[in-house]
Amino acid sequence: MSISDDDVKKIAHLARLHISDEQVPGYANNLSSIFELVEQMQSVDTEGVEPMAHPLDIVQRLRVDEVGETDQRDKYQAIAPQTEAGLYLVPKVIE
Amino acid sequence: MSWETVIGLEIHAQLATQSKIFSASSTAYGAEPNKQASVIDLGMPGVLPVLNEKAVAMAVKFGLAIDAEIAPRSVFARKNYFYPDLPKGYQISQFELPIVGLGKLEIELESGDTKVIGVTRAHLEEDAGKSLHEDFDGMTGIDLNRAGTPLLEIVSEPEMANAKEAVAYMKKIHSLVKYLGICDGNMQEGSFRCDANVSVRPKGQEEFGTRAEIKNINSFRFVERAINHEVNRQIDLIEDGGTVVQETRLYDPDRDETRSMRSKEEANDYRYFPDPDLLPVEITQDFLSQMRQKLPELPEQKKQRFIEQYSLSDYDASALTSNRATAEYFEEAIKLESTDPKLTANWVMGELSAALNEHNLDIEASPVSAELFATLVKRIEDQTVSGKLAKEVFEFMWQGEGDADTIIEKRGLKQITDTGALEEVISTILKENPDQVEQFKAGNDKIIGFFVGKVMQQTKGKANPVQVNELLQKLLQA
Amino acid sequence: MLHNKSITELSAGLAAGEYSSAELTKQYLQRIDQHADLNCYITVDQEGALHQAAEADKLIASGGAGPLTGVPLAHKDIFLTEGLRTTCGSRMLENFIAPYDATVVTNIKQAGMVTLGKANMDEFAMGSSNENSYFGSVLNPWNIKMVPGGSSGGSAAAVAAGLAPIATATDTGGSIRQPAALCGLTGMKPTYGRVSRWGMVAFASSLDQAGPMAQSAEDCALLMNTISGFDAKDSTCMDRPVDDYHANLNDSLEGLRVGLPREYFSDELDPAMRKVVDDALKVYEGLGAQLIEIDLPNTHLSIPVYYIVAPAECSSNLSRFDGVRYGYRCDDPKDLDDLYSRSRGEGFGAEVTRRIMIGTYALSSGYYDAYYLKAQQLRRLIKEDFEKAFEQVDVIMGPTSPDVAFPIGAKADDPVDMYLSDIYTISANLAGLPAMSLPVEQVNQLPAGLQLIGNYWSEARMLNIAHQFQQKTAWHQQKPVGFFEGGS
């Protein structure tokens, strides 16, 4: 499995990771060798094997529907990069 | 060429829980920005979701009500995309294994026929926050109070053939979720909204045309208009030699048109995968039977019961049960004063409905409670007031003047039932109008209307017309 | 000289009034300062630690102390500590003051322990050498040219150098056990779901588990007693009673069935490493254990599976770091996309970027079935191998890491080579099993580790197995030169 420069750019955009043009070939190289390693998986027949998402075979516990939170906006927004009037600010979103 | 329309709806119903689907923050509407956003809702590092039991119960109730398969095991998945109102960079939703599987719903068409619409699935998910585009020095403000509010996304089969059917379906779902008490149905606040998938194809063609998705429509009226507009747009486009592109469109009610939203970039690669922070949700037989027992009487069942128990017509029963609150109001009223169901139904659907409509109020907000209303119907039934006077009583009741007896007393609206007093009035009128008495005696039966009118005039409408008639006949023939 | 004492000894000394927590804490703070060049800590909380020590001393004086009251420790900088900076080894969180405490932190506070500071680590726990920290490499006290292992390298080096008597750590693919092995310590990764993940910055949610980095199995047991247990805030945390891990340390190992996977003892295993592991196994035979060869046929798939599952989960877990609500935000973003891309591009280091990209690719449309789904199926096969094995044996043993500590920079340019050093540790995370590393005889004057993998929820038995070994050997008591000689 070889990952091209274009693949890297596409993935980087999907993951919103700015990568400079000079860095692209290096990542393409690394990712290619990692996917080469991963390729071993294809040699095993997994027909009929149920995929396993969790190590433990348990089911979801449910929470009682009760309000247990109070307003902590000031505390939470103390660590925000930019806020105004209780809102988090981001560059203009164009719909 | 003649065209056929295919419509499917995705309805988002906000579940009426106290707290959010994965956190203990309040879901109350209208708080100041970000005051109902906990560390979980804000997607702080290290936070974990725990599923709200009520949200699960509500989804199951909905599934049971549309006769759907309830998944014994359903799975939450992450839908990954970047957007400022989506704090974690993914939305927790259900993808491959939704909690509610295939179900169905019957809608009534304008022709009076019914049609069954399939419900493909309904799944639980969290809502996103809100972006406020008012100007903050050219920036957008983000309010995450709504982030994490539980939603039930109800996906229909593409089985509606026109905007009217789509509206009928949407209204039916709206009534159902309110019946079940799982959604307040408030469309202004966004508690109930829908996306419409619309496509057209030449009549007789088997495969579907390319569809456009109209996003976030929040009123019945707009659904109809948006779909009609979109259908016309697509037909015009194709007839002019163009092709419909698959895209997301926004309905603009001010201009009554849909327009393209920036075509969702990079082909919506949402990279769904099972959320490793949540485990499969198990619905046991035990839980299912508990939910079945808690299920309220559904519209169709209630309608049948009303027909049998109260001897109402199909039409009346349908109208009364089209929403749960009306049906409850009706039943409460007849229970309180054991009034005649048919008479009560007429007054609920007549005077009360008209007043509510006029003031644009839901029955829950009616200034005339079922209790007050019952006192009025009672007095109509025992002929204390005539129908005409009853309307006046209702008017005063609406203005908050109390129960029927109080108003009748205070306003002197009581029907005169004292035979002696009426006979006196009638005798006087007969004496004053000898010509008309002669005409009656000469065989002009219709002249009796003239006397009734006079009596009512004299008594300011408080006489009972039936009684007046009887007395007139007696005295004229004497 | 208190810094060579185990927490078992410190607990006794504090209770007996031989020294106060304040004295103890001051001594550690002084040593941290003195050995700052090891770069074990990202943040030292001098003021907070002294305050907590004073509180602990009051509690001890009033008779209300628990076994660990007043004992200092270091937290891996992945655990959120309210009011104290939590960086996760990343520029992204360089100035992040957490608004709440992790459950592990809360439990430790309630036990009256004293937090010295936050230990260095590979950025977002991704790495096996601690070279991926934005705050610089950690030096291995056994040889400062060598890496301490990772990702809990700061926790390991701090305990090894006597800059903390014990530390918390986390393990997603070996991040407790491998640095424990490379620094001559005893570390435990409990069963998935034994310790709450609330407030622990997530790397790969279905693999991450917190545990102790300690001087001995007995010390591990004491901290395990403090951090284990149900937490309603973590859906994946098991509601199941917690054993007293200290109670059965002295049980006999007579008849213990030890499984030796053929795959862990192949010809590829370095002969010197094989010899020290074999010698350790002989000790177990001497303790009455029976050695049984077993098969874990899918072992070779654990690295490929892990390097799909972990990056896939991390690619999604790390999406929240977007420069909007907290954390690093780039200067002058020209639009929303620029805000995201540059905040993340500048905030994350190369290895984190690499893993997000692997995961994003593996989950993307057209590749999901071939990579993510396939990996999940193989994950089940790996788990089933263990389930079969545990029908025959009580515990599985082998080397923790194929190598001892390697020179700083040696593998930095070759991520695949670095990944291969996790070969023995990864499968326990994939299966969710508890596993430990304990020191055995050194190889080339550097510590080496024996790995124990136990059945689900068998932590008490594993700690007993490890403790009995440490009653017969003194490898865990060896100390690096230059840190424990003389007065303080």
C-alpha cells in the first residue's frame, strides 16, 4: 500500500492538519511504510468473525434523567482563546 | 411529459428529557449562552458520555407506537466532521444499528382514503450547538447550550407522492410524539423540524431521480411550500435540458424559494465508526414489556374507543383525537358534569376551537379550563341557557368571569322557564297583535314564527324557544 | 535519606511519626530541582504539594489518616488536575489549566496523597521513548544517553531516580510496562474497565487504562487499592467489587500454571534477553510454578491491528482540539478552515499528526472495511487466543520489551521500527487483559522486564505472583548510580 503526496494532502485536509509542502513527501513515506506493515492483516481470513469494538462484553449502563449541572460558564471560558458576551468566537462562518 | 414526485422526510424530534442525552446539563430552552454547557457538552479533554435512560425509553415508546422492530442491541457511532457548533469534532449518533427499525404509519389523504407510509428507522443522537452570525467584529459566536440535547431522528421511506402527503405524514408524527409525551412539538423553538428529500421522475419510470435535500424546515406550511417549490424547480430544470444535482438546499420562507447551500465538501466523508466510549445498548424483553405497559392510548385506539364508548361519529372522534390534549379536555369535561358526549363534542369543536384559533392558542393554554367548560355544557343541556345565550356565557367565561352559573346569575342570562311568566308575556303579545292572531286562525301556520320572534325580543332571548312554541300553540288555540 | 524508600516503608514511617509529610515532600521537591536535567516533570507544584503535605500531617496527627496519607506522588501529565496545568506533553495544551479533576486524581486526593507535579510523557501518550514530548526528551537515570521508554517516560524516570516514590501512568499499548522495564520498575496495567478513564485525556478509548508505576509489586498493590473501582461517569468502567490487592500478596504459588507463548520465545528474541527471562522463570519454578508452553497464534497481527485501531480512535478523539474552546489557537486565522488547520498543525507534533492521518485514512470511505473492520475482526481472534490459553494456565509470562533502553535518537526517524518495540505489550490492550512488568536481571547494565499477562480481573493474583518473585530476588531494589548515594 503506497500513500501518494496527493493522498497525504487529502487526508491532512480531512483531519484539518496544516502540513507544509516540504513535509508532504516525508509523511507520504512514513504512512506508506506503516500501511505496508498493516497489510499483513489481509493474509488472514476473517469471514464470519464478529468485529470487536470493546475489550469487555458488557452493555451500556443508563443514567437517571436528572439535571446535576450548574452554570460554570465563567470558569470554563477562562481558558478559552476568545469569547464575547458568553459566546465562543470563531472566524465568520459562511453558510 | 408528466412527472411523478418522490418525497422522503427526516424528522428531528427533540426528546422531552430534563437533562441532555450524555450529560446532566439542563435541556431547558432559552438560557443565556453557554450557561447550560457542561464539560461534557463543551468536549473538554477527558470527558466521557453516559447515556440518559429516559431518552432510550422514549425512543422505544416511539418504536412501539409505529409497530417497529426494536433492536435488542443498538450501537452509537461517531459521525466525524469539523464545525464550530460541534465541540468534539464528531456527533454521537447511530449508524449501522439504530434503536428503532422498520415501522409504519397510516396517514389520511384529502380524498378521505388512507395510505401507509413506511418508517425506515429512528435513531438517537445528540444535537449540535448554535452559531450566531450577528456581528462580533466580523466573527461568529458559538452557543453550546443546545449541544447534547437528545434527538430522535425519524427517517421515512421515500413513499410520499406530493407535498400534501408529506404534510399529512409530518402532522401525524407530530401528533404521535406529543401523544407519547416524548417531544413538546414546539416548532418555533426547533423541537420538531424536518429535512425533506425531494426528487422527480417521469411517470412510469422505475428508478428514482436525483434528489435534493431541503434542510431544517420548521413549520407545516413551509414544508408544503418548500416541497412544491422544489418540485417545480426540478421539473423546470429538467425540461430546460438541465440535470438535478444531489445537494443540500435551504428553504427561504421570505422569498419562497430554495437555494443551494455550499455543496457539502469532500463528499461527506463522515468516517462513522462505533463510539468506543459507549457500549452497545441492550433492550431486554423485560424493558420492552414495561414500556408497552407505559404506552399511552394511541390516537387510533382512542378514536375507536370514542366511537364505541361515546357513540360519536367517525368524523367527530377523529377530530377530537387528532391531538392528545383535545381528547383529554373533552374527556375531562364530560366526566366532570356527566354531560352528553355529542353535545360536549360539538361545543369543543365549535365554540372552543374557534376561539382558540382566533387567539392562536393551543388547547393547553385555553383560558377556559375543561372544568369551567363543563359547567357551561351542563347548563346548555338542562336548558338553563339557550344555545344563543350559551355563546355569550362562553364569551364571558373566556374573559375570566368564572363558571357558568356565576356568569348566568351575574349577567342575568338565565332562560325563563317559569310557565306563568311566559304565558303572561305571550298573552300580552297576542292582545297587541290581533291581525296576526286572525291570520293564524285562518290557517297561516307560519305566522307562529312572528310571535316567537316577538317573545324572544321581549325576553331578550332568555325564553326557551321550544317552550315558547308549545305555549303559543296552546294559547292561540284556546 | 528517605527517597530510597518504598511507599510501603513511607506509609509506616509517616504513621510512626518518624518524619512528617512536609519533610518528605520538601526532600522530594528539592531532589526534583536538583535533577531537573532528567526532565521528568513538566510542571512541579511546589506550593500545592507543601499545602497538601501540611494537611496530610494534620490528618495523621488527628488519627484520621489512611495508609497512603502524606505519601507524595507524581501524576502523568495526562490526568486532569483542577487548577494545575495539564499539558499531555503537547504544545496544544501548553497553557491548559484543567477545570476539573480526573477520577484517579480525586481518589488519590481523598487518600491524602501529595501531588508533587505532573510527569513528562510522549505527546498525547503516543510513543515508546518519550522523545515525542513538546517539553523535550526525558533522560533514563540508568544511562542518561538512553531513552526511559514511553509514553509514561517521565513517570518511570522520576520513580527510578527517586524524584517521586511512586507515580500514576497510563497504558494504551505498553506505555506503563515498557518504561517500567526500561527503568527497572514494577508497573501494572489493570483490566480494561478497572480504573476510571474520566478526566484522563483520551488517546484510544477502547485501549487506554491507568495504573501505577512503582518500585515494587507491593507498592503497586497499595496504589491499585486507591485508584481502582467503579465510576458512574465512565460507561466503560466496570461495576464490580474491588479486591484488596494487598491482602493476598503472600499466598503460595505452589501449583501455579505459567504459560509461555511459543511466539514470545522465537528465534528472533535476543539471546541475552532470553537468558534473563529464562532465569526469572526458574525462580518461579522454585516457587512451585509449573511452566507450560502455549500458543498465541495471532501474536504477529497485534501490531498491525493496533496501528489501525489506536490511530482510528485517536483521529476522532483529538478532533476536539480545534482552537475554539481551549488550547492552542494559531495567530490571525484568515478563516475558519485556517483556524482549524493551523491551530492543529502547529499545536500537534509529528507523531501525533502521523497517527491522526493513519486513523483518518483507515476510517475514510472506501478503506473502512479493509482496515478498520478487518482490524476489529482480528482483534477478536487475538482475544480468543488468550481465552483459550487461560483455560490451561493462570498467568502468561515473557519479556516485556524485545530490547533494553536504546539511545536517544536511535529510532526517531523510523516510526515503524519504534512501533515494533511494542510487540509483546500490545495484545494485552487489544484483549483488555491486566498485565505487569517487573524487573529481572539486567542486560548490558540496563534494566530488563518480565511481563505477566493475567486473566480478566485477576490483578490480586498477579500482584501476589509478582510479589513472591520479589521476595526471592532483589532486582527491583537495584538503583541507578548517581541518585541514591550519600545524604540526600
